[in-house]
Amino acid sequence: MNLQRAVCGMPGVKKSPLVALFALLFVSLFSTSCESTLDYGYYVGELNDQTILQLFALSDEAATNLDFSTYESFFAPNYVAVDAYDSNRTRIYRQDYLGMVKDIFDTAKEMMVQSMVMDIEYSATGQEALVKIQEEEKVVQFGNTRHYTSLIDVDVAIEDGWIFINKTTRTSMQVIEE
């Protein structure tokens, strides 16, 4: 271990693996990145086209890999999902939405999500953006395949460099027959 050699080779330091372990712990504490008090979001530093595209790529990857803990971290505590198509308007709050998603992730045999960003409109403050996406989703679950495409308006915000999703509004949905 190079660190052990470096620390134990210092004058006045006993050659002990325990000293090297403490030194390694000390160095690792200072080399880890700073954490925010936010327990949600993804650290990007600033809100721009590139970081928004990155957010959706990571969200799609988490859904496709059925990685619930990563997926849920992208949604703010006050997140609301709205279905506003077919003259229907349904609101689902974060806990209920993520409960449904967790059930799907736990029981799906396979899942594919692909989001294509169509347009981004930034707020005057630059701390929020309305992102229009086209999302394709395919889920194999309980021997059935659901495949559809949707148009979704996504309200994205940033706080202390952490980007997260505040609200989604599905404005249309079309089932794809296989």
C-alpha cells in the first residue's frame, strides 16, 4: 500500500498498518465531495441544456435498469404527476407515484424508457425550466407487454447545484400495438 509506505516512512512515525489505516481514513474524508442537505436530486452545478439532457439520460437509465433508489432520487419532495389527456385530469403526489413505480420495478421482467427532449424554456431567474419531452416506455410485466409513447411537460428546478423534477404533466399518450 503506497499510503502506508508514505505515512510509515515519515520520520517519527511507527511502521504500523493501523497508522496507515487512520491516515487513509483522514485522507478519504477530505477527498470526498461535499454533500448537500438535499436528499433528492442530482448534482450538476448549474441548470443548462446539457445538465437537463443529462438528468433525463440518467433517469431513463435508472428506469431501464429497474434501479428504484436512483430513480426516486430525481423527484422533489413536493413532486406531482398529472395525467391531462383524453379529457381526464388526475393528480398523483410523490409518495403514491413512487409507490406505483416501485411496484412496477419490483415485478417487471424488463423495462425500457427513452426520453427525447423537444424544447426547453427557462424561467426568468434561471432556477427552473419547463422541459417538453417525448417519452417512449415499454414494460414487460406479468407476461404482458405495455408499449406506449407520451408527450410530457416536465418542470425541472435547481437548488444549491442539485437538479430535480418538481412536476410532470402528461398531455398525450398513444399505445403502440405490437
